[in-house]
Amino acid sequence: MSITAIRGFNDILPGDTEAWRHIEQTAWSIFRTYGFSEIKLPIVEKTELFARSIGETTDIVEKEMYTFADRHGDAITLRPEGTAPAVRAYIEHKLYTSPVTRLYYTGPMFRYERPQKGRYRQFYQIGAEVLGDDSPRADAETLSMLMKFFRALNVEGASLQINSLGDASCRPGYKKKLYEYLKEHSSELCENCVRRIETNPLRALDCKAAGCIEATKGAPSLVDSLCSSCAAHFDKVRYFLKLYGIEPVINPRMVRGLDYYTRTTFEITADTGLGSQNAVAAGGRYDGLVSELGGPSTPCFGFAIGIERLSLLLERSQVPIGPLTVFIALGDEAEKKGVELVSLWRSSGIRVVEDFSSGALKTRMKRADRLGASFAVILGENELNEGVATVKDMKAATQETVAWDSVPRIIGGAGK
């Protein structure tokens, strides 16, 4: 019996990896222009980090984390998200000595969820954090950077939805109002939301069960319960977004699944073909997390992008990987010259593989076709003596004989 991958843990195969690389490189090229620096974070962290940051009553901590004891009996967890590890590193390495720190990272996260298209137990994210800036302008600029990223990838229909969760001065009063409302409507809620009334009532607003959506339509609005300071912050975020040419949609039901969020929260949705699972990026402000984890009081704003869902939006034709050329040498002397020519073409960024098989030219051309080659370059004794090569366009089924220094112009394509 053959061994297969664990359910929810997927191989990313050639043909898809090019899209992923394009997404990651686009993020790097844009984020760096806004002053972000890359950080590499461990995949495994102490379980306590996530229990304290995400919240012990969240679904992630209660049901979804991959947690186990190491050989010393310490509880460790495969990271379910990237913000808490980034904050841990920020504190541990005293990055707060800089007035503002901008970090971004990429890599796998792990949650024990029901696998479905675009949502897996090992999933990949690009995350970014702005640590040390409490200005609503920081929220708006980071969101404008994110929207610029989606435009660069030609993602159509990307829509920004925002909300404010208030802070420690106004959220408790709202939670009391919501608690009383949910108590009155508890018979209409799902089992999970009935339990959440006592532990985390805000999460009932984010429930996807049809009955809960209907039951909470009349729930008090968090935006209407903001204190003057939080209301002013939210107004300024919207004002600055407008300066950046962005018109967000206010979504009063959006509370996110992590306890550390304060004030601005957001999602960016797009037509992924996955129904309600259409968020391709999300995040918000978390002004209390650094101090909660033992660091100095530090305002922060961050987000995460789901690479799997985003890759579903990219057509393979959008990803510039360049054509593939197969080089076929006929004879020992042609092989010697081929080493020089192929090295020269590769140094120009052209994708070339050499066919090392023997056999008739017709058989080797069939191999080139099976490899998906756009071109085949053939160098035989006659071509070698005349300083030329035969270039065959595999798609058009045409060929021409050209000088060696003219070959790159033909096989280079737009993606080199």
C-alpha cells in the first residue's frame, strides 16, 4: 500500500508553485517600498503564546491547534497564525527600540479544520505587522498598500470591508448590551453560539449558521457604541482611505476570530468561487497584545493574506514564468558546443533543459513535446560547421535556422 499525504496537508505542484512564487515576489517588491523588512519565524512556539494572545475561549485554541508535549513535557504548538510569533520576536529581541517597526513574513500555518477547497490544515500566509504607530493614517496606509498588492496581481473585484471593535473603555459596555440581546434570542442560536454567550458573545456575530445570522440581525451595532476616541479614530481611518482613493464597505458584523483585536478590523474579499469563504486577506489593530505578552505598551496594526485562496484567482497565463526550451545535440562535438551555448542562454535568464537521451531525432522531439517545451534548439554536425542552430517552434510547428547569437531573441520570450 502506497503512502499518501495526510488529509488537509497538500503538495503544491509545478504549475502551481509558479503562481505562489509570483504572489510572494509581488508582495516583497511592494511591501519593501513601504519600509517593511522580512522576518523568518519558527513554525513551533510555546502553547502559552497562543493561549494568551488569541484567547483561550476562541475556536482556534479550543479546537483547532496542533498541540503536543515535547520530550521534556513542555506544551508546544504548530503556529496557527503569525501575529503572535512576530510580537514574541519583537519583544524578545527588543525591536521596540526603534520608534516604528514594520515586519512581514511568509510561511505555513496549521489548524485542525475540516479540509475544503482553499482551506486546509496546513495553509500558507503572507503576513505584515506595523508595531509602534497608533495613527489612523497607519491603518489607512497599510490598507492602501494591501489594495495596491491586489491590483498588481490583477485581482478583480477586491472589496475592502472594515469595522471597529472599540477598545477597553467602550467594548465592555457593548458586550453587556450584546449579552442581554443574545440571552433573549438564545433559542434561535446554534449550540456553539449559546455557549459563546457566556464566554465570548462577540463571536456570535461572526457565526455562519443561517439561524444565527437571522437571529443577530437586530443585535446592537458595535459602531454605534464606540466611545468618542474610538469613533474619531474610525472616522479618520475612513477619511484617509478616501484620500488613497479607497471606498470601504462598513460591515458591523465583522468581529474576526482572535481576541487581541481592537479598533479597526477588516477583510478583503474577492470572487474566489468559494461562496462565503471569499476572504483573501484580513487583519486589524491590536494595541494591547505587546503589553499582554510582557513587552512595553505598543500600538500595532497587521494583516494576513491567504495564499491558497489568492492563487485560485490567478490564471496560469497571468504568471510570467517564460517559455521552456529543450536543447538537442546530435553528436559529441555538438554536445561540447552545447555546454557553452546553454550556459550562455541560462545566464540571460532563459529556461533551457538539455536532452541527454540517445535515439533518433524524431523520438527526442517527441520527448521535448511531452516536456511541454515551447521551443527545441537542434545542433547537429552541419549546424556546427556553419555556426548556426535549428530552432523549432513547438506550438506553431515551424522552424528556422539562425546564427547562434540570434537564438536568445527567439527563445527568450517575455518571461525571461
